[in-house]
Amino acid sequence: MTSVPLAVARTEFRRTVRSVTADRTKLLLLALFALFVSGSIAAAGGYLLPSLGEHFAASATAETTAVATEIASGGAAVGWLALVGMAAIRAFTAATDPDESAFLLVSTSVRNVTVGVVLAELLLFGAWLLPPAMLLSSAFAVGAGTVAPVFAAVLVVVLALLTAVPLGFVLGIWVRHLVTVYEPIARYRWVIFVGFWGAYFGALASGQFDLVISELFVTLQDSPLGWIGHLLLAGVPNVPASNTAILGAVVGTALVGALAFAVAIASARVHWFADPARFDDEEASSATDSSGRLAGALARGLGRPVRTVTITAIRRTRRAPIRLVYVAYPLFGAIGFVQVIVQSGTVPSYVAVLLSLYVVWAAGALFTLNPLGDLGRALPAVVTSTLSGRQAIAGLVVAGALVAAPVGLLVSLGLGLVSPLSLEHTATLVAATVVGTVVTPALATGVGTAFPRFGSVNVTNNREAVVPSKTAFLVYSLAIILPAAAAAVLYTDAAEPIASVLVATAAWAPTPELTVTAGQLTVAAWTVLVVGILAPPVSFLYALETFDLYTLD
């Protein structure tokens, strides 16, 4: 291997690491992941694996060795498939679109670039997988009294990566080629993207994903994918491993890895030199027609400047929906709701309320949570034009309400009817949701104006967009959650039981004695609710005044 692929691999690896270390949010998320996931696994493994190693070192019955063989071979097969999937996602989102790709492809051959990129992915996956593998195998080795499990675990991870990462690269680059180059699929790539992730999270929430994994675990134990598990068993005392399976795993890794690299190079040559699908003219014509119809409908009640701002906000979002991907982040927490719905066969009342509250939150987050930053390079031209703050802010508020109000009506009405809520409570939920989708855009304008963000951030690994600041997100979310919680306390007369719980909890806590009464909670809830009701008009007035007085540095 020449030095060029190694130089490409080293550069891509450094860029990926630098992109993570330069972002404090990513570092925080990684630290939390290491603390709650990796830390818990390491703690559990450090507690259980030494005793397990002692058990196998002392003696192992036929039943124990059979179970160990099944777990090792089935786990290795399922783990390998998971690695292929993760490598394919990495290839689709980032690896197949390296930084300064045009420079790379005119500076060296496709073969050197492809091999370098795949090697960089191998380094990244190895940096994530090898340390925990060595830690857990070392814990087992302490009890077993031999270092063989450590060498076996490291070798298993290396062999798995040598085949899974190149194959994942091939899979990812062809999926990316289809959704960016092949016009019939590229035209509906966002529909496919949403459908894929919707199906994935639906299967995860409904339990079907676990069933599939269980079936694969059993089915693939005796397949070639499970052979690598016997290499892991070779480091376990008193457990016989199949030499034929080990030889097949090593030879198969060499053959499959070499073939995967060859296919990856050919696939990269096809994808990197292909012209992307183009259908801008048809989309522009369709967008113009729909915008014309919308402008005609709004002309009856809105002035031309407000209409223009409204249509422009909706059109810009339609052309670049990646800007709104952050609005979908809270939906990841809805997986638990889906599990509850599947298990109970109905929509619980609290789920209907929380999902309706999410629609209310999303209404303000769509267009109005960063009024100044969303203008981008057009900011100097807009703030120095004849467009007033009232016209600009009102146009954004209309855009948010226009999109979210119908969605809020349908979602709240549908959830209310299928949930145990009474018709009276359903009507209240629908009214509160629709009013909320009209009010929260006004609330978001002032928050976004007070805490703007003008620079772009990485929304995905290779896509940048201007999104609201984290401070704006936090303040805006609290401005909705706290009044909503206060309204729920007052509507359900929950002040007294909440006060009882707080007093009982304080009695057990090592803190000064706390006295909370239902009357105090009721007064606090009314105060928060009144402030929450007054916040949207005050926020709207602040936003338009700031817009009128805004000056460029």
C-alpha cells in the first residue's frame, strides 16, 4: 500500500475528530453517552465477568459450553450485521462525501481516495469498539487467569471491522447514489427518508425490532456469519471451539474484505463522477403555482408585504427542509408513547395531551424562533428596506400559524376521539391546541430575536443550516411548558396532591423542613399562567421593535 491512501485516511480521521472536539454540544452528548451507556456496561461487565471467568476456568459442563457457543456465534453474527448497518449509515451521511472531494479526485486516483476513506472509517470504528472490547475481555481474563480472552476479543473486533466497514461503505454509497442521482428515487428522497425512519422507530417502539433480532440470533448461529464467534471461544477456558469455523472466519475475512474493497472502488468511481439528478425547473414551476394560489388566498386579508414574508418563509423551508430537522428531535421521545399505545391498545389521555402540546411547541419553532438569523446574507438588505418590523414579524407569525393550525386541529381531534377523554375534554384539548398554534409563533419571535443565531451549524455530518440558538430553544420551551403545567394543575385540581407529595419527599431529604400548601401552589400556578398568557403579545411587540431598531455592526 502506498503512502497516499494512508495520508487520505489520516486526514479524514483528523477532520472527523476535529469536527467533534470543536463542537461543545457534541462533546457533551458524547460524555453523557459514555457515562450512562458505556459506563453502565463497563460497570456491569467489571462486576459479572470476573466471576464468569472463574466459573469457566474451574469447570464447564456440556450444557454451559453449548450455551456459550450459541451466545458467541449468534452474538457475533448479529453484531456483525449491526456493524454493517452503522458503517452504511456513516457512508451514506458522511464518508461518501469527503471534504474537498474535487481536490482529492484531481490530485490522486479514485482507488487511493476510496481506500483512504475506508481506512479512516476503520480507524473511527476501531477507536469506538476496541477500548470497551479490551476492557470487558480483561475483566473476564482476570477471573479466568489467562490473557487469551483479550487477544481473542481484539482479533474478533479487527476481523469483523475488516469486512463490515467496506461492505457498509458499498451499501451506503449505492443508497446515496440512488437518492441523489437516480431521478425517479431522488425526486421523492425526503418521502423515502421519512418513511424509512418512521418504519424503523415504529418497529423499535412496537417490539417488532426485538423479534427480528431474536430470530436472527437463532438463525445465524450455524451460518458463516457465526464462525467468527468460535474465534472468541478459543480464548475461553474449557470451552471447545471449532477449528474449521475459525479457519473459515479468517479465510472468509481475507476474501470478503478484498472483494469489498474492490467493489467499493468501482462503486465510488461510478458515484463520484455521476451528475446529480436535476428537476429544479419542475419543482420551481410547482412551487410557483402553489405560492400563487396561497398568495391569492391571503390577499383578501393581508397586505402585500406581509403576504410576501409569509410566502417566502414557507417557500424557503420547502426548498431546504433540512433547516427544520431540529423540530423533529422531540419526536424521538415519542417511542415510549408508541410502546404504551401498542401494549394498551388505546391512546392514553396523557399521551393525547403531550402530543398536542408538541404540535403547539412546533408551531413556534417552525419559522419564528430565529427571525433575524434566518435572513442570512439578506439581512442587510431587509433591515435597510422599507419593510417594517410589524410587517416582517407578522408575516412569520402568519406562516407558522398557517402551517401548524390545521395540523393541530387534526392531531388533537384525532387523538382526543381515540383516547379515553370525554367529548367535553376533547373539545377543550382541540380549542387549546388550535389557539396555541396561533399564539406560540408570536411568543417565539421575541425569544428568537433576543437570542439570535447568525452562523450555520452542522445539522447532519455533511449538511449545514442556520438553526435557532440553544438558549432560544430552552427559553422558548420553558415559556410553553411552565404555563401548560400550571394550566393542567388548575384544570385538574391537582394542587393538593402535589403539595402532599412535595412535603412527603422533603421529609426524607436531608434538607431543611419544607412546608407547601395547596393554596400556595394554586397562587403560583395562577401567576405562571397569567405570565404565560401575557408573554406572547409582549414578545411580539419586543420583536417588531427590535427589528425596526436593529443596526448592522
